[in-house]
Amino acid sequence: MINTQQLKKVYDNGFEAVKNLSLHVHKGDIYGFLGPNGAGKTTTIRMLIGLIEPTSGELEVSNLNVKKNKEEIKKHIGVLPESHGYYEWMTGEEYLQFFSALHKLDKKQRKAKVAEVLDLVSLTSKANVKISQYSRGMRQRLGIARTLIHDPEIIFLDEPTLGLDPQGQKDIENILLNLNKVNGVTIFITSHLLKDIEKICNRVAIVKTGTLMEEDSVQSLLDKYKKEIHKEDLSLEDVFFHLTSDRKEEQ
Amino acid sequence: MKKYLTILILFAGLLGFNTGIAKAQDTSNFTIEILSPAKVAEYPGKELKIKVKITNTTDQEIKNVFTYITMANLSKNWTVNLEDYSADQPVTIGTMKPHEEKIVNLPIQLVYTADYYLYTTVVSKENPVITSSVAIPVKIIGNTKIVPLQVQIVSTVMPLLLLVLLFITMKIKR
Amino acid sequence: MFLALVKKETKEHIFSRKGIGFLFVVSLLLSILSFSFISVKELSLLDQPTVVMTTLKLLLGINILIAMVIGATMIAGEKEKGTLESLLLTPLTKRNIILAKLAAILIFWLIVTLVSLPYLFVLAYQANLFPTVLLYLYGIGTILIISFSSIALIFSTVLVSTKNAMILAIMAFLITAIPMFLSTTMKKSGLAKVISENSPVSASMTAMKDIFINKMAAPQVLIELIPVFIFFLLALFFALLIAKKVDFLRGE
């Protein structure tokens, strides 16, 4: 579903955000993309969704070359960026109606689809409330609903649980698990909450300063580093800190 | 006797000198007269030609002569910006021979409604004495058909309607 | 898709407190001016062509300013609020985004003209001027609004802050409107002369006088309006060209 080959991004100021990244996401994966701050996660997502040009390398999403099919890609993906705003003056329903119209759904389809995604994210009762009155958790759920409005095959979520309380985080996780199991949506997710990633993701990639450190299923990673890390009840968090700990020493 | 004669000669000399100064101050080298029209009463937009006769009243040739229109707005007690009336360009006459007469047409277009005096002026760079003609009355007639009541109704109703709409919008937003 | 964005922009900027507030201000100014024409002694002496011209000048001046203020906030505002990225992730092209926002400003202008029509009708009453007023308003007026709005959208695209975009937009308008404030002598030479001869605002005011007072023929007036047409084409061209730069605020 997602393949990158030697993906590289160097910004105008010379900063190399992503270095020779090769990722492989299979259909139906819930794929965790992990790394400390400044590891290149957001840059990678923006390249994958065609918002910024890579300096070099190949990238394919939904069997389409991203560089050559920037507009076509948008039909196959849904994206919830890390920091994003809403039209506060709209209600939840108006907001989804607007984006469904932008994705060229006809009027009949729109009404049904909006009702469906609102139900998926448990916002049906708040559909006619202005977004300005939504809590942070409700806004995140609305954002997820927006990513699903046009039935994408893949959704990219950049830190979807950032700033949410435990209940909010759990709600998001349940929605994502449900989406993946029932609707078969492939999910590409970045997060700092490693315990939650471990719960919901079947495969992960760990990056550090733009370089891929590991990519494998969660279980395989845990098995691989059992001997090296010498800890009972080894967790993904332990593996993550083991792989990214050099950065702490440098700091 | 000699004493009285000397004083008389001195007085005569002073008189002559003063007369000379007075002559220098009063004497213009030109006469200028508006031949037509004698008066104007027209609507805005009308184009006219002011026919002017300029005469060199001296025995000498005068160079660098030009003439132009000036207007005074009597309704507002203001000067007039002649560019608005397309009358800001002087007409160059050039050199006038002794006692020569020249007839010149100065164009003007009537613009803003008011009462004016229009006069013409002739100037030569060689002499600081400026000569103007007698003014003609110019009346640019207003032909407004505005009905004050209509204006009052529209000026009151429109903002009120929009204010009501604004309050409704504010109430809906709440 | 395009219409959905136009509808959203219209709802956000026109059928909102801000938009109706602007309409109210325009209406109030027109009311004050119209009332002056019948109550102030000197103004009541003015002939109808001059009255209509003065009203049109006020209408155009205020609305160009409002259109530029709205235009300046449109892209920069979305960047600041963080909503631009979501828009860029839809099938909308960047050019479509610019055109939709321009269309919304045009709709605002059309609504303003509707509000102004009763005023212009009563002021041009029985003077056989109303058809000419409509032609000028919807012809030259619309061209000027699109031109200046395009300039404002360019600033809004290039700059991150709505405040800076608004300041630049207002400055751009004032520079083109400078000839209106200069004396005749100043306009005859130097930079003032260059601006006066090439300014679209200056050209449209001259054309207005020639249409209403001098009753000049159409071909001659069209020649005078050449700076306006050139300005319109250039502004629109650069606005569409700069659409490539429509981009969200970056940062990880």
C-alpha cells in the first residue's frame, strides 16, 4: 500500500530531515511510525501525501507514484495533520458536508456518508453544535471523521491522541481498531504514546534523526531485542528507548 | 527773483519726475477686450469659445505675449481650478508689432453649477504690468430633478434594514 | 466542489456579522452623503451628474478598500487558523482556491451594488443617468474590484500574517489613489505625473468625468480606460501565477 525507496528530504537551509528512508506498509496494516521530536515523522507524512516534494527517492501510495499523481492520490488517502484548525463557525455536520462536497460526493451520497462517519466517531448527538463548542477530543474525532468522508483506502494520522485525556485516547484507539477490522482501512499513525501504539499497531517503524532504525511487526521486534535488552516483560517502549538512546547521550 | 525761479524749476523737475513714476505705474502696454459672448447662461458640459481682442498700444514691438482665462466663483467666493473646465492652457500670441490688434479664441467647457465672473488676461514677459479685461457674467445652470423626500426615505430605510439584519445575524450566531 | 468553496467563503465573509457589518457601514456612508446633497447649501447647488459622480467615487473607494481587507485575510487567515492544510488535501487545486475566494469577493461587490442601487436611482432621478450609472458600476467598477482583490490575494498568499497582508494591501490602494489627493500643478511633472497617467484609479475617475459631464463617445472613453484594463489583466495574471505559493505554515 505504501512503499518508499531511499527517500530523502533536505530543506533549503541545508537541514536533512529524512535520510534514505525505505518503508513498506501492507494493506490492512495499522502501521506505527515512531521517533523522537525532530526525527522526520511529519516531513515523511507530508512527502507521502504529496504536500512537499522529496529531494530524492521514490514513493508509492496505493500503487500510485506520488510525484506523478499528486491529485489522484488525494482520492485514496485521508489525512489528519498534527496541528490543524477547524472552521469554528460551522457545526460538525456542516463541516463534514463541506468536505464531502469538496471530495465531489453528490448531495444524496453526502447526507448518508456524513451520518455514517458521525456515527463511527460517536458525534451524532453533537452534529448540530458549533465546532467552537467542541472539546479537544471531539475535535480530534471530527478530524478523523473528515479523513473518512470519501472512503479512503489509507488514512494518515499525525499524533491523533496529542493533548487528549486517557478516555479521549481510548476513544480514538477504539475508533481506529474498529475502522481497521470492520472497514479494512490501512492506518499510518505517528505517536509518542508508545503503550497505545503497542496496543493497536501490528507493524512499526522507528526513526531517529531522519534515519530508519527498525521496521518490523511489534512481536518480531520484541523477540529480536529480548536478548539484547535483558528485561522481563519487554515492551515496545523499552525497544524504542534502546534504539534512540544515543540521542540522549549527545544532548 | 533768482531764488524764486530756482525753486520753481526744482518743483517742476520733481513734478515731472513723479509724473514719470506715476506714468510708469499706470501704463499698460495692452488693451484686452472680450468681444463675445457678452454673458453666458448654460448647462454643464457646454463648450464655448471666448473671443478676445488684444491690442499693443505702444510704439514698440512686444515679444513673448500670451493670454489666458481666469474665473472667480461668486457662489462660493472661491477661485476656480481651470483644469476642470479645460481652460488651463494659455494661448501664445508671440510677438506683437506696434499698435497691432490680434483676435484670439480661448476655449472653455462649463462644468460645475455656480455663478462666476470670467475675465481674460494678457501678459508679456518684458513688462510686469498685467492687463485684464472687464469680466463677463457666467451662470452654469443646475438642473437637478432630485426629489428630497425620495432621498430621505432611502437614506433612512436602507441602513435601518441592514441594522435589523445585523441584529438577526448576531442573535442566530448566539 | 468549486461552488462548495465559494459557498463557504460567502457564508464566512459576507453572510456573517463581519460582512453585514460592512454592508451597514457602506449604507450609512451613502445615506450621509445623499442626505448632504439635499440639506447642505453648497452641495444642493450641484448638478445631478456631479452628484452621481461623487456618490460613485465614494462607493468605489470604500468598496475597493473593503474588498482588499477581505482579500488580504483570506489565505493568510486560513494559514493562521491551520485550515489551509485540510483544503490542500482535497481535490481542489491551488488555482481553484484563489478563484473561489475571488468569486466570493465578487459576490460581496454585487451585493453592495444592490444596496447602493436605491441611492443611485433617487440621485439620478429623471436625469437620464441611471443606465450610464449601471454601466459604469457593473463594468468599470467590477473590473477595479477584481483587480484590487487580486492584489490583496497575492499579498495574502505570500505573507504569513493577516495583519501584514492587510497593511500592504491598503498601502497599494493608497499609492494608486494618490493622484486624487494631489494638486493640478504636482500632477504635471515628476513621479506624480507618472502615477497620475498610469494609475487605474486616476484613469477611471477621468473616464467617469468624461462619461457623465463631457458626454464623450464610447471609443474615446475606452482609450482612456486602457490603464484600467492593463492593471486588471496584470493583477489577475499574477494572482493566478502566485497560486503555486499557496502553502500551509510548515514546521515539525
